[in-house]
Amino acid sequence: MTQAHLPATTGRRGRLLALAALAATAGAAAYALRDLPAAFGRRPDGAREERIRNSPQYRDGVFHNAPSELARHTTPDADTVRRMLFEREGRRPALPVPTVQAHPGGDTAAAEGVEIVWYGHASALVEIEGSRVLLDPMWSDRCSPSAHVGPKRLHPVPVELEELPRLDAVLISHDHYDHLDMATVRRLVTAQSAPFLVPLGIGGHLRRWGVPEHRIIELDWNETCTLGDLTLTLTSAHHFSGRGTTRNTTLWGSWVIAGPTRKVYYTGDSGYFEGYAAVGAQHGPFDAALVQIGAYDEAWADIHMTPEDAVRAHRELNAGLLVPVHWCTFNLALHRWSEPIERLLVEAKANAVPVVVPRPGERVDVDQPQELDGWWETIA
């Protein structure tokens, strides 16, 4: 081989190496995105569309919130975008979030009273008079259609999904990624036999992800399902839905969880609106309420409550113990990480509302809740 041939040979080799590297990169990207289409879910289909069309909440091809004079209708502006891009200080804890290793499930019986285990964000286990209900399970590292981008957990899950005790129902409030997670649903299909109770239209997502038809129960607002001693009612919320570019083709809501004599309420995601007083009058009083307190901002006040809104809603619900949720686990807003709980406690004290603030994974006996110990203060 002469020197005259070297540049050409080297050039061809370089191009081949570059093509190989490009192919490898493309292959890695394709592998990383392989579940993306499925994660978007599926729009309602088939015979179920007639039931959706007949819903009082459905018109002009989408679901709507109930009319409200209290909800604050706002939209993000340029300043909101600026703050999201450049104001990052304090939005994560400075030290690791302490978690409590929940006891393995096994065949242990559910509490005969009312006990709650908060796993972080909005995921929680409600044990009520011998039954168990799992709320908005989200066990993935990121709340996103991709496992590689999107908001990442600020603390590990306190217990593996497969170690949960036998469930009687899984309740979903709406189809946003931080409340309805494809990977978690698929694991629950294998690990549990409980049905999924969801707002209208979300069944399409579950069917695409392999949930058997007999384990899908879709409800409209104020519809009720009875499972043994459990009475589960989907109630209203002031929010929206969507997993892609299309919004509001599925319904959203809150949940009333009732045993023979005890009751628990879960707000799901919602702005403050008249619905809380209506739910309290129709379904209350409640032994406890799991209330959304985080990821708020004036730019989206109509879809997420502030801590002060949460206390007001809790009082109108005629609820006993307030268990704050939708904070701590993901950085989804512009406020400081610990601000939601700090503001909540000030407002709750001013209104004599009892509050418990468990660590993720810590069990709460609603009849004998633990005292506040300020665990969040040392890590904020």
C-alpha cells in the first residue's frame, strides 16, 4: 500500500466509523423511546364512546369542569416561563428525604379502623375497616412518558410495588403522568388482582397497557361502585386531563372511599371550587382527607390549590384529619420544596385543623396520629 492510498483508506474508515457511531446512537435512542407511543395511552373507543357522549361533563368533543365562580381562571405568561427557566433555588431538598421502610404485605389483615400510608407525591394506601385501596400509584423514577427525561424522584419509593399487601381496589384520579404511570400499571396487573377504578375514558389507556377488561371500572362523576364492604364514589374536581397534545378526552375527579361506618376523601388534583362544599354536604363527614397541597402557582390557580385553599376545602368537606399529599417527591412547580407544608401548617393552626405530616412510607393511624416533628425542616 502506498502513501497515496492512505488518505483515501483512512477517509473511508473514518466515514464507516462515523456511520457506525450514528447507527449505534440511533439504535440507543430508538431503544430509549420504544415505549413512548404506548405511554401516551389511547383515546376512548368503541361502545364506550356513547357513554362518554352522554356524560353531563362532555360537550364539543371534550370533558369540561363544572361552572365555578370561585375558581381563578389564569394562564401562564412570559414571567412564568422566565421563572421556570431561571429561578431554581430551593426547589429541591438540600439533604436526602427520610423514608420509612413499609412492612412487607404478605397475608396481613387490613386495619379495622382507618390507617393511611403515604408513599410520596399523591400515591397512598388507605386501609379502612378491613379493606385496602391504593391511590394514584406512581412507582417510576420519572413522571414522564419517557424513562430518560422528565421530572425525577427526589426520594426512593419506600417499598417495592410487589411487596404491597393484597389490594381491594386501585383508584385513579386522572391521566397525568404523575398520577397514572404505565410501568406501574403493568406491574400491578401481574402483582395484584384488584380492579382499577377510573374516570370515564381512562379505560382506553389501561386496555392498551394490558389490563384485563374485567379489572377496569369506569365511572362518571357521582357514580358509585360497591366492592364487598367498600363503596367507592367518583366525585368532581376542577382540573384537566391529557397525556399528549390533546386535552380533556378523558375525565378527572376525586374519590370518596367508604367502609361500613368510616369514610376517607381524596381530592386528586384540583383548583379550589364549590365542589368541596357539595361533596361535604352529600358524602361527609370524613374521618380523614388526603388533600393536594403542592405544585401551585398563581399562573395555574384554577387547577391546583394553594395550601390555604387546601385548608378551606378540608373544612368545607367536613373532614377530620388532614393528610397532605402532592408535595415532596417531584419538582413540578416554582415554589420552594418545603413551602407547601410550611404554609399549610400556618393556615391549619389558624383554623384549628388537625394535620399529620408522615415521612414517605410512614403509617398513620387516623384515630391516633403521630405528633408533628418537623422532619422536613432539617433537610430543606
